[in-house]
Amino acid sequence: MEKLVESGKLTARAADQLDKLKPGAFCLQKSWGFGRVAEWNLLLNQIVIDFAGKKSHPMQLQYAADNLTVIPAEHFLARKASDLMSIKKLAKEDPPALVRNILESLDGQATLQEISDWMVPDLFTEAEWKRWWESAKKQMKTSGAFSMPVKKIIKFHQQFKEPEKQLQPFVATIENAAARNQKLHPELAFELILGRDDLLERVPQLRTTHVGLTLVKLISDEESRLISILPKLPAAKEKRVLQALPAALGERWTTRALRLMQGAHGRMVAQIPHVFSDVGRHEELRTALERSVREHSATSEMLVWLCNERHEWRELITPELLAAILSAVDRDQSKTGARGSKLQRLLVEDRQLIGDIFAGSDIAVARDALRRLQLSPLFDELTKRSLLARIVKLYPPLESMITGAQPEEKAAPLIVSWSSLEKRRAEHEELVKKKIPENTKEIALARSYGDLSENFEFKAAKQMQAVLMRRKAELEQALDNARGTAFENPDTSRVSIGTIVTLREPDSGKEETYTILGAWDGDPERNIISYQTAIGQALLGHQPGEVVTLNTDQGDGRFAIISIEAAPVDTAVPDLSLTEVAAL
């Protein structure tokens, strides 16, 4: 290196830096991250680095000296690379010490994402990391050596003798961090702005340094991303954001809130109705809920909330709610392949729910519900019998439908589109060819760990096996009953499957159009409904000019059938080896 410096090929400063980068030393590079020096080759003027994603990468000496940062052996990344087992042991026995090591390696502070990136997947899987972090946070709070600056300063703001002088720079820091993180980490921006607002409220002498950087403006800017941002916020902060929706979005806030309710987790679903109530829009929410129940578009989380709060929404607790619940459970099982959803457990475990749903209903309505439950593949036989018994208890004359040595009634054929049939077939194929074989391998691997009585991996794999096999049986039964069609040449002289029906309300002249398709088709936003829905059943068989009674947002309404035309043909190519074609 002295000769290289003398010849002008290397600066003295670079030589000093390279002296620290001897083989075995650890380093960081801006683009490639963590690495370890593998060897020098001074004859070729090179140093070779093993990066995580780039092994044996050669770098010119001067470039390496300018772009590599040497890290000490006690640095977290160095310790993880040299002795991963001891790091795992530390994570298990002393989480605060591990976090302290990470923070010290990052100059005393780190975001949650940075900590996660350093620990997943080397130390934990994503699910294990989340559980570990919740436990670690409690221990860190107890130790008193860690803090979340915004929360701490707000809590102890009264201890500052000159708050305006001491805390005003902190307000600027919060706002700069919020503006910097809005694009990539919007949830952090929301937390910082809410924390800033709390501080400004407690210390009136302080002022904002970013005009326009408000919660209302932030909501407006991030309106389209709220569905992914809000679940990442603590419950109290999520509630404050939801309460600010009317001020931030104006008249369109109700539309956005209803969309959030359709795609949100349970906590948000429970909060949004309070916002409607606070601004006097209760009736608007009731109308939207009634429509979603009637059209079977309500999500599982919405239905769980509605059932739990049914004493406040008695007018919506009707037999149609049970049909919506069964449709939602079916959707959930189709998407995840798993049984035992929150909604399904609620229906089974809340023994008063069936009674409340059928309170005051006609026996003919109960008979239809009983028949639908009998044919449903969503429950095991014991659970199904329990649900049927609850209906029979309310309507004793229906007992003959479920007792006696009667032959098991075969499920009625389902008319479905080729597109929806292909989706179910693809799910079955993935189960048989991928998920079930993978699960079999997991069981074998878990069994090799020994001591099955305390083998969590084995128990989890066996539970998943039961879920997969149940879903396989359900899909096979559904596919066996399904009859595919492209909706070609439907009978347009009357309402039939595969037709578009235009209705008109005689009094107002308002028109509405419904497209009636197969059992697994449905898009409420485009008024595409399954022939099995209440509206579909009410319309089937009627001709133009006839008047039908439908359950609308304002109650029962009478509509005249104006026209009937053929729906677009399903362009999916049928696989006739999988199912037989059914004529409409």
C-alpha cells in the first residue's frame, strides 16, 4: 500500500481506511448493504467483498476505501453474521439487550421497520417477529432505557421550564419527519401529526412550522390509501382519523367511509357507525347496511359487528341476515380454504342469534332457511344439526323435515358461469397438487423433530391438514353439483338466468337494472346478482309488463318489468371434461 500511495494510485487517507478492511472485517456499503471482506488482491488493485446478495464482489481499492464503512465486531450485523445462534439465544432470554444492541448499531435510534429488516427472516419469520416484538416492547418499557420520543415529550411536557424555547425545535423535527415519511411510510406521518397536535394543544405557546401540514390535509392527500394505512395505527389514533373524515372529505366522506367499512378489519367496522351517528347520518348508514345484507355483499366483519350490535339495529335482524351470513362464510372459505371464521363461530356459539333472526317471521320463510341449511356444505354434520334444531325449536311443525329415516336429500344443481366454475376448479387443483402435498411434507418434517406431545409444528400441520381436507371435500361436492353455462340464448320472454331486467317504479318513474347470472356470480356495484338472491328469486319467471314486489331500501316496493334482454355471453372457454353442460 505504501508503494501504491507513493505511485499516486492510492491516497494516504484511503490506505488508512483499507488498513481497517483486512480479510474478515465487516463493512457496510450504501447500495449492497452488509458485507465481509473475503480477500485482498493488491497485484490487481482489488479488494473482494462477500455481500449478502453478491458474493465475491471485487472492488477497486480507492473505490472501496471511499465507499465502505467499517463496522466493529460488536455491531449487530457483525454479531449476527459471526454467531447467529448466540443472537437467537439473546433474543429469547433478553429482548431489551438485543434491541439496545440494534439501536447502538444505528447510532441510538431506529424505526420499527429498520429493526424488523435486521431480524426477519434470519431470526424470526414475519409472524414470529410480530409476537416477539409485542413481548419485547413490554420488557423495554419496564427497563426504562427506551423511549418513543413524541409520546414521552407529550407526557412530560410540564417538566420543561421554557417550553416555547425547548419544544419549538421539536415541533419542527416532528413536522419535517412527517413530511419526509408521507410517501413511503404514511402511517408514521399520521402518528407524528397526531402527536404534534397533542403537543400544540397542551402547550399553546408552540406553533406549527409547516403551514398546511394538518390532519385534514393528510387525510385528503391519502384518501385512496386509508384502507391500508388505518389498520397500522393504534386504535385511539385510528378513531381520531375516522372522526376527522367529514371535515377532510366534505360530502364524499360517507362514500369513502362505507368503502372503508366494506374492506376493513373489525376494529374499524365498529368505529365507523359512531362517526355516522355523531354527524346525524344514522339513517344513511342503515340504508347502506340493509342493501348490503339484501344483496349478500356485506363482509364477514360487517356481519359480525351487526350481529353483536343487533339490539341497536333490530330492523335489520331478519331471515335475510342468515342468508347473507351463509354467503359471507362461503366466500371466506373459498378465499382461504379454512373453516372456523369469526362469523361462523358467532353463528354457532351465539345461541340467541337464530331466535332473534326469525322473531315474528312466517313459517314459510323458516322452511326455506331450514332447507338451505340442510343443503349447505359449510358446516360439519354435528354443527348443522345444532343450527337446524334451533329453527325447529321456534317452528315445531318443521321437525318432520329433519327427523325420520328419510333418504338424504341431494343438493339441487347449481347453475354457474364457466368463469366462476373455472375459479373453483383451479382452487381444487391447487389444493390437490400443491397445498395438500406441501402440508404432507410439513407433517413429515415436524414429526422428525420428535416428542409429538409438545411438538407445536406437528400439531399446527395436522390442524392445517384437517382444514385442507375439509375444503377439498366441500369443493368436490360443489363442483359435482355445478352445471356450467355461458348464458347463451336465454329465454327473454320472461326473467330467467342470463338476462338483464329493467324495472321502473310506477310512482317516481325511477328505473333500475339487474343482471341475473349464476350461483357464484355477483357484483353489487354493477347490479349483477346471483339467481339465488332474494331479488333474483322474486324476479325469475315474470314477464314484461308484470308488477313485482321487491324489498328495497325504503321497505317493500312495487316495480313494473319494462324490458328483458340477454346478458353478455361468458367468454370463458368451458372444459367439458370437468362438468356437464346444463341447458337453461
